[in-house]
Amino acid sequence: MRTELEPVSTPDMDPGGTDGASGPLGAIRGALLGRETLVRAIGSGRRRGADAPAYHRVELRYVDLKAGRHLQVMEFDERQSHTRNAPAGSAEAEAVIDELLRAPYGNWHVETTAETLRMRCTKKGKLLLHREQESREQWTDHDRTKQRLLDPAAPFLVELGISDHHGRVKPSRQSKYKQIEEFCKLLAPALDEAVAAGRIATGRPLQVVDLGCGNAYLTLAAYHLLTAAGHDVRMTGIDHNPAARARNTQRVAALGWQDHLRFVDATIAEAQLEVRPDVVLALHACDTATDDALARAVGWEAPLVLAAPCCHHDIQKQLKSVVPPAPYGALTRYGIVRERLADMLTDSLRAALLRQVGYRVEVVQFVDSEHTPRNLLLRAARTGATAGPEIRAEYEELVTAWQVTPRLATLIQHPDRKAVS
């Protein structure tokens, strides 16, 4: 059952005052104060026209410590989390909650033992609240926060050969395990935010596609993570390697996931989906295959896209015949420097193009370079916002100065041109 409260146009009001007591902020505040009922709460995003919050995401729950039950607040920046605790029911805890509700977060996703509340701030500054009855258990074990996001004993990790049959990560696969877990840490909050903002609908299966899935390590990880989080997932892995498809299909059958996870033998450009995807993944697709995947995501108007590029040959080749803009000749004189410049230029242009077609884009490092040198990830959320002239001008100045033509630009501007996978 879902109900919607009347919107109010005072997003900066005092959440603890009388004005907010019965409105959306008051409902969220009441849920956060529920020491016996709050399961988890997430604040994310930014209200339109406001400065960015000090942290890009905040999570709240209650934990049982030696000194009694406390409200635990975990605040995340791009590199790490910061934790603070306040005694449950205390004036300090109320002050912390009011402080967070005054912060310019654009979305709140709150889970209690009886319902889910999703509040978002519209472009016009109105607060909309959706409530959906859902039953779940509260957990307050403090040690749980110290556990890994992915249990090493998860059957899919054993099936992939990353963990042994005792549920321990193999020494030789520690880097692969770390890579998978860090990817999941970026996927989970991005999906929560998209759902809280209303960009991904609830009450129906979550549609996910992995373009160029290869050995499907991250395909299986994403399916496991999202299913464990309570989503009814329908996942499709796309790859043109028949041997990989057969191997992946066998693994899925061994895990009993074959009803909701399938693999299709197709190129990224030619892949056909029965339903528009909510989430598009493209992880370590080589060179312009990443551009092909991003172009498909744009064509589908996918609400959420996560792409970790692999090698970057296209722009690098173009730079070899370019007279660099002054005074940047030294950046293309040496091969290794030119290669790294091409990497940065390629991903910067991809992000700029996605911004032009209605996506909010983050470029983040999702795992330390000691685990893989290809450790940047483009995380794009489709907001539908119209790109301002300054965004287009910035992009045009960049491609004109460096005399390059990004493959993604060609695909987006001329979608009839088939991508090569």
C-alpha cells in the first residue's frame, strides 16, 4: 500500500518546529527518532539551487553498544566514511537528526519495521513523501557494520573460484574480491538514491543489463547484492563470446538463478532487450566498446549507469597526429604521458557528453590502483535536466583545442551508425 502526503514548499524549514511536525520532514524526523523501529535511513543527492552537503551520503541506524542503544551516523565522502554515535532518545540524538534534516539533501530513503518512506525535493523546492507498507526486522548488532559487504562464503564467490569451499577468499584472488566488493559499494547507494528520487519505480522487477559482461564476475555480484537487498531482479548479461556465455550459463544454473539471470550472445550494438533497463553496467569493456555501451544506455534512457572503462586507444591514436594547443606540447611529446593524457581526456569527454544529454555524472576511483590499473568508474544518474549553454561550450572548447572526435559523440549524435563491439 502506498500513499503520498501533500507537498510543501518549505524545504529549509526547521524539522523540529511546528511547521514541519505534520509534513514530510516531520514524518521523516519521527521515523528517525524511532529507536525501536528504525532499520536504516539514507540521505543523498542535493536540493536544486542549494550548495552541496558536506558529505555526499549519510546513513543512520540504531546500534547496541556497551553504554546502551545509540543512534549511529555514518557520513561518506569520496574516499572514506566518518562515524559518530549519540545516545538514543537523548537531546544530542535529536540535535543530530535535526542537523541532518536541515542539510540540503535532495532525497531521504527511510526503512522502518513497518514501512518505507521516500522523500524527495522537486525542482520547484517542494517536498514529496511516498509511504509504502513493508515489514522487516530491525538489527542493532554493532559488529555487523564491521562485516564485509560481500560475505566471502557467498555461493557465487565459491562458484567463481574466488573463495574456497570453506568460505575463505583464496590468497591469489584477493585483488579480484576487493575489486568486486568496491564496485558493489558504489552500486548499492547509487541505486538507493535513484529509487528514493523516483527515477526507478518500485513494485515491479528491477531490470539490470551488463553490457560486455565477459566472465560475469560483476554480473553475478550485482545480482547477489541487489537480490539480498530485497529487490526482485531480472538481469541480462550481454557478450559476443559463445564460450563465455556457455560457461556463465552453467554457473548460474549451479546457483539456481537461471529463472532471473540470463546471458545473451550478442554484440553491445545489436543486443535486444524485452524491457527497458533500469540499470546499465559496462565494466572493463575495451576501448570504444565502453562508448558503445554508454550510447545504448543513453538510447534506452536508463536511469542509472555504471561504467568502468578499460583501455583507451581511440583518443590516444588521434593525439598522435594532433598539434597540441599551446602550451601543452610537453604532454604529448612522451608516449607514456600522452597515453595517460588520453585516458583522462577520454573519460572527461564521456562525462561531458553524458551531462549534455541529461545525466548527472561522477568520476570516481572505485578500487586502489594496486588491485587494478583500470580503476576509474563513471557513475551517471539520469535527471533529465537540460544542459546549459556553458556545459556545451566547455565541451566544444575542449574538443576543438585538442582536435579530437570522441566515439561517444558520434554514436549519440548519429545513433543510426552501428557500434562495433
